[in-house]
Amino acid sequence: MARAVLAYSGGLDTSVAIHWLLERGYEVVAVAVDVGQREDFEEVVRRGTAAGAAEVRVVDAVDRFADGFLARAIKANGLYEGKYPMVSALARPLIADEVVRVAREVGAEVVAHGCTGKGNDQVRFEVAFRVLAPELRVLAPIRDDAIPREKAVALAAEWGIPLAAVASSYSIDENLWGRTIECGPLEDPWVAPPEDAFVRTAPPEARPSEPTEARVAFERGVPVALDGVALPLAELIRRIEELAGRYGFGRVDMIENRRVGIKSRELYEVPGALALITAHRALEDLTLEREVAHFKPGVEQRWAELVYDGLWFSPLRLALDAFVDATQEHVTGEVRLAFSPGSCTVVGRRSERSLYDLSLATYGSGDAFDQSDARGFVRLWGLPLSVWSAKQGAPGS
Ligand code: ARG
């Protein structure tokens, strides 16, 4: 019997996909990759088995996700269209890689995913599958059979696929980096985000009124300690998310441009991701040389586009990461974050590698900046414009 390995979430679409593959004569190995989603994996295994999978494998990839993907996202201040920390985009290449590993192990001919044809995740999975395992056939039952959601719900009931989550009108993806929320009432961009869309950020009335602070330490651009306590990155992310979420910080409401050409309205709940990127940027302000600091945001934007667009496994992403790594050599130090209801702000930063030089910056005593140097500098800086206005006339204002 030919084997198919499916990227399995335990949700409605991927459960339907198991059955679809079964009906076409495949033996299905469902792979549920733990990337830090708050999921009961025993329940996921139970659902997958009930849906007909010969085997449901749970792969713990939380640390791999944090150290191999999120650390890179932090160093690159990865925000798609300046706002979205790429919760789903960062997880897909990792999930694809784990699925391919299992496919090789069990001698499968097919890898499959349960994405629809309207989203980015199909792009991310399939590009990754084709790069990592060109010998495997890729099947996308939900997309290629265009099963509408209502029909999928009906099929799930008919096949006895037990699904607690079917009731929700939102479409949700989540992992260690945050939550994504789409569909239902959100499809009208004029409708304000309903409070019931959020679970990782406290509602306004439940936020502590007393502000608090946290200290995040970085080594070469990667967070390594919280309030002086060294932590593995995954654990540090969980803790800062919990703290920021308690203050209701980290909600994003955006209209975004998908790779497939659709504008969509999305909510993101990303308290930890935004707190860490905020802190990381503050430490870069202190430690990156001026030209590097001005050049890097362009690279960051391109990096985010590549990752969002499903090109994680690409030579350009690798090359940009080599650049980003080179910039992070001295991004070591500590940042103070202050939390108050709905906000997280940087209130202090320090580093042994700081380029901030008090003897240059000060207006007090101990000034080492020779102000007489400035006179000639300013004259030469403005020289082309002085010549221009003298010869060709000063512009009207
Ligand atoms: N729009 C976001 C992205 O493309 C979120 C996707 C969420 N995925 C999902 N299967 N619900 O990254």
C-alpha cells in the first residue's frame, strides 16, 4: 500500500484530508509537529486515529523552532509589512522539514497538507517540499478538491471525525510565537476586533493597573536571560509573552497583502514576539554603527518578504541571514522594558559593546568633542548647496 505523510494539525481540514487520502488508497501517517501551540496532543492523536490515520506521530520541535527560526526572526526584527511577526510563516518550513523526514523514514511516496488555495501556507509547504524532497509527490486535498468549509464540517460529521473546534467561526493558527485569527466577523474590515478573538492578551478591564518592568539580556542578538535569569529561548519567549499578555500588549489588527494576491483582514496576538523585537531594536540602537543601522532595515524588510512568501529555503534568505549574523556580533547587552496597560516601552539599555560615548554626547563637563571641528565640517557638508544656490539661485521656499 502506498504511503502518504500528512502535515496534521488535528483541526477540521487536516482531519478531512486524512480521510480523503484513505479513500484514494493511501495508508496515512499523520505528523503533528509541536511548535508550541497550546494543544492537547493526546487529543490530536485520538482525532487523527479516529479519522483513519494508520499512525499519528507527534514531533516535539519547540526548541528547534525557537533556536533555528525564532532566533533568526528576532535578529532580523522580522515583521511582514512592518507589523506581522510571521507566526505561521516561520513555522511552515520547519513543519515541512519534519514531514519530509518522516516521509523518508517510512518510505512514503506522497507528502500532503491541508491548506486551502487562498492562503500563503500552501505556498510555504509546497515550495519547501519541492526543495527538500523533489522525489515526493505533493497532494493538497482541501485545495485541489475545493471542499468548502460547510461541506468539510458535514463530511467530518458523516465520517465521525470528532472535532471540538468546528464550532468556532474564527480560523486560528498558533504556536510559540503567537496566534493568528481570521474569518467570521473579521471579514468586514470596519468591524472592531471582538474581545472573544483573543486568548493570550488580557482584556482592558483585567489588566494590572500597576506598571512593571522586565530586563531582557541578549547575546549576539539572541535573548538569553530574563531579569538576570538565564533561560532557553523557548522558555524565555513563553515567560515574556505571559507578562506582556497580562498587560494586554501585543494585539495587531491589519489588512495584509497575501502572496496569492488577496488583501485580507487579520488579527495577531503576539505579545512575546513584539516585546522581544522592541527590546532587540533598542539594543541595536546602542550597538550598531550608524551606516549598518541605516542599511539593515532594508535587509530586514526583504528578509520578512522572503519568509512570508514561502522562500525560507532559498539562497537569498541564507545570504541575508549571513549579513544579519554579521551585524549581530556586538548586539550583546540588556534592555529594560516597562509594561503598563496595553503598552510595552523601552526605558533603558546598556551594553559592554555600546557605541554611546558619554564624553562625546554630554553637554556637561568632561566633554571630549572638539566643537571647533564642527565648523569646517559643516561648511564642507553644505558646500555643494552653497555653490548651487550661488550659481543657480536659491529656491523659493
Ligand atoms: N495571514 C497569516 C500568514 O499568512 C496567517 C495565516 C494563518 N494560517 C492558517 N492556516 N490559519 O502568515
